[in-house]
Amino acid sequence: MSQFDLSGKVAIITGSSRGIGKASAYELAEHGARVVISSRKQDACDEVAAEINSKYGEGTAVAVAANISDKAGLQHLVDETRRAFGQIDILVCNAASNPYYGPQEGIADEQFRKILDNNIVSNHWLIAMVAPEMRSRRSGSIIIISSIGGLRGSTVIGAYCISKAADMQLARNLAHEFGPDNVRVNCIAPGLIKTDFARALWEDPARIAAANQSVPLRRIGEPHEIAGAVVFLGSDASTFMTGQTIVLDGGVTI
């Protein structure tokens, strides 16, 4: 059996109606996992779940809408996953937000709090909801999608970068806590990826050409290139890895 085989595993992926989350859900299903598609809008989740079931077989995916800022909604997501599939083996905390672009001194309190709540606190909530069963079963993988923003300073997305650095520390802390029970917690730090989050950049030929000059691979990343790392971290191929951050940025941070 391949170390990357995920047959019998169940994965929740937040923010999975598009972008990195959707690509990750597809790749996890490709390797045998059953997946729970979640984002704010139920119809968008239903559409992705139907696509995956059409490709990989009915019952591979279910759709449960949840807003990451709503703790009760996240608990509903976890409860519905257990009702549909019985357990949770892999959690991918992918959903995040960034409502402000500009210098740190100009950010409003409510914008700062929203970034911290959605990008850090919501991950803490969701992990706390799934970790007990993983720890009691002595098996589980928790994956937080961070960003290279958490490794570098920024004059325009500073609060977002702070939140993504905190996600890396959250993974390190929880790796210590959960490690004795064989539950792993890791991060992935993507660089610039062709998602809606960066659409204003990659749809502008002049801006993306200039940005790519700083990338050793000379191009923007694609969502499926992050999804492969999600499969690695969710599978037995990474059973000796915890508390780490995998950087996937085309070489920008080197």
C-alpha cells in the first residue's frame, strides 16, 4: 500500500468551494479520502461536492456550509461530519480573510480583530473540536494553511502577516501538546498562488510580470501545487513530521 493512500480517511477542508481548499479536497479524494466541503455558502459547497461525487463516486463528498467566525457553525460542521462519516482523521484549516490593505497604522480595530479572529481564533476553535477524538484514537493530522507572509514583514498586509505567523506558532504549540498521543499538527506556507485572493495581481499583465521577476521559478503558483503538500501531510508519508511549516513559494523566500 502506498504511503500516500488515504482510503478510509475522512477530511474536513474549510474554504474548499474554490482555490487551494477546493484543489486540496479533490486531491485528498483522488487518494481515497472522503471529504467534507465547507465554505460560507451552501450552494457553492453543494456544487463542489457534486463534482467530486461525480468523479470519485457517490458518498465521497458531503457539503456543510460554515462561517469560520461562527463557533456554533463550526461545531455544526464537525457534528455533521461525524454524522455522515463517523470520524475525522484530517483537518485542513484553509479558510482565512484579509479585509484591509494598507499600512498597519491605518487599520481599524474591527478590521484587525476580524483578521485575528478568522485566521487564528477560528483555527483554535476547530482544532479543539476535532483533536479529542484524534487523541483518543491516537491518530490524526491537522494542517493549517498559513502563508509566507508569516515569515516576512509587509507594509500593506501587516495584520494578515501577523495572523499567519501566529498560525505557525499555533502548530508548534499544539504539536507539543498532541504529539504524545500521535496527533500531528503542521503548516503550509504558500507564496503567491493563482486564487481569487490574488486576482487583482495576476489579472494585471504588467503587475504579474514584475512580481514574477522576484520568483526563481518566474511564475505564480497554482492551487494544485499546494494540494500535493496537503496530501503528504495528511498521509502516512509524513508520520514523523509535526510542528513544521512547509514553504511552497517558487523560491521567493530564499
